Amino acid sequence: MNKQTLIKDTLQTLNKLPLEKVNEVYDFAAYLLSKLDDSIISKGIQELSSASSTFNYLNDEEDLYTVNDLKEKYK
């Protein structure tokens, strides 16, 4: 089923529901959209920070700890 057909069928179904249930569907759709927006924003921030040279100075520092410093090793 393509997107336009699905939207049309969903609207027909929504028209049959009482207002209270339509509000629930709206709240859920708004929630899904906000999650999508948050995901897009987070991905953009990750891409910007990974492309940035802000933390390149950390590559030049020597390691403070090694595996030999561990008291316990987890598998």
C-alpha cells in the first residue's frame, strides 16, 4: 500500500472515531514526529562534532592508563 492510499484510509477511519479517540491518535502521531525530529537533530550534532577539530588535541596526549592498570577484567 502506498503512502497516499494509507493516508486516505487512515482519514476515513479517523472520521468514524469519536473525538476522544481522534485526540489519542493525534497525540501519538505528534509523539512519533517529535521522536523523529529529535533523532534528526541528534544525528546532525554527532556529524558536526565528529567533523570538528575541537578535540584533536586529545590525540596528542599520552594514555594515562593501560590494561595493566585494571583490577578486574570483564568478558
